[in-house]
Amino acid sequence: TSNVTIAFPSLHVSRPSDLTLQPFWDYIIFNYGFAVKSPFFPVFLAFSCFFFYSLPFGILDILGEKANFFYKYKIQKGKQADIQMMGLCMYQTIYNHLMFVFPAVIVNWFWMPPAPLPVIAPSLPDFLFGVLGSLLLFDFQYFIWHLLHHKIHWLYKNFHAIHHDYSAPFSWATQHLGGMELISVGLWNNTNPILLKCHPLITWTVALVGIWMSVEDHIGYDFPWGLNHIIPFGLCGGAPAHDMHHQKPHKNFAPFFTHWDIIFGTAITIE
Ligand SMILES: [Zn+2]
Ligand SMILES: [Zn+2]
């Protein structure tokens, strides 16, 4: 056995100690390698997540009081989105993708050609710390951006006011954003994985989780199974916190967690 160790020492160096995610990563590379390598894959992933996360809440909004089991958790009762509002948000989302997202992907493709996908999966601790670290970094970046865009009137009027068209948010309004907001968010989503040296599996998971948290912020229902109830110590703001931001726009600037609003004295809980 000592011969094997001497003959292939690099195997022990390049492989992480923890291989929990390796079979899953192998499965993705083997079956979907061609698709996930495409520069449009992150956009496709983000758009389909947004669509499929938002759809059930859109149906709940249409059903309203008829789905009383869910409606009893509605935060601003009587303020439901109708089909026309949902349609306008969808139009805005598609317009933003055609005008800003797709051109940015193409520019990025030329500027930074995609690196080949790694063969090795991240270790489980790397994966968990990477996902949490990326969410915390994005939360901080958006908090600062958001605070400035409410404190400086010119920034608010030109770049963020559009997101506040609705004082009672609903799932489809998550993407009711101006082009500049979308570009800022897109810039962090593109540079953070490089900054934190994230494995693609971490980057994609951050997208899955981050988009869920953003949609949940806007659903307008305080469900007992919401992240704000599941994650202890009120660390996560969830729908009640962000719904309050749409009602009182000078409070609750952080998108995911509560610590920055507590530190800056801008936190407010639902009344
Ligand atoms: Zn919002
Ligand atoms: Zn705002």
C-alpha cells in the first residue's frame, strides 16, 4: 500500500478531505455539463427560480379570501395584486432582461470568457461557508446601496422609486426594478464569487437561496413556515420586515438579515 501512496501523492493533495458533494457534482457535470457551461445559464437559472417561486403566491393573490387557510396570514389584508399589476411586473421583468441583462451577459462573455468547470466538488464545509458568506456579503452591499438610495433624493427618484410603486408588495413585484438597480445587483452577483473564490456549485446555490429570500420578502404573507420564523433569534427579516419597508420606506433596508438595520437603528418590526 505504501507504493500507491508514493506513486499518486497528488491525489491526496488535490482532493478535498470531504467528498459529500462529489457524486452530486459528477451527476451535474455528466448530465448537464453542456448546459451549465453556457454563459446564459445563470440568467436562465435566476429567471426560472424567480418565475417558479413567484407563481404559487400569484395564484394565492388571485384566490384571495377564497383560500382562507393562506389568506389569514396576509400582512396587508384587502390589498391584493390583480392580474393587471402582475402582468405589468412581468412585462417589466422581460423588458429589463432584454435591455440590461442579456447585453450585460454578452459583454461579460467577451470581457471574461468562462473558465472550464472544475472536476472536484467543494467540500461540505466550504460549500456551507461559501453560501452563507456570499449571502452575508450581498446583504451588506445591498443594505448600503438601499440606504443611500433612500437618503439621497436624486438617487431615489432616478433609480429606486420605481420599486416603490407598490406599498403592498406581491411576489411578482420582486423584480419590479429600475435598470440601474438590476445592474448593481448583477455586478455584485458576478464579482462576489470571484472575490470569495466560490465554486460554481456555491454560486448557483447562492442564486437559488438569494432569489427565494428576495421573493419571500415580497410575498405579502407572514407564513409560520417563513424563514423569519424558522431561522432563530430574528436574524432573518423575511416578508414582515420588507413589507414594512414598502409601507415605511425609511426603515428595514437590508434584504435578508436584520443585523445591519439593528446596528444602524433603522430596524422596525410589524405593527
Ligand atoms: Zn421591495
Ligand atoms: Zn426601498
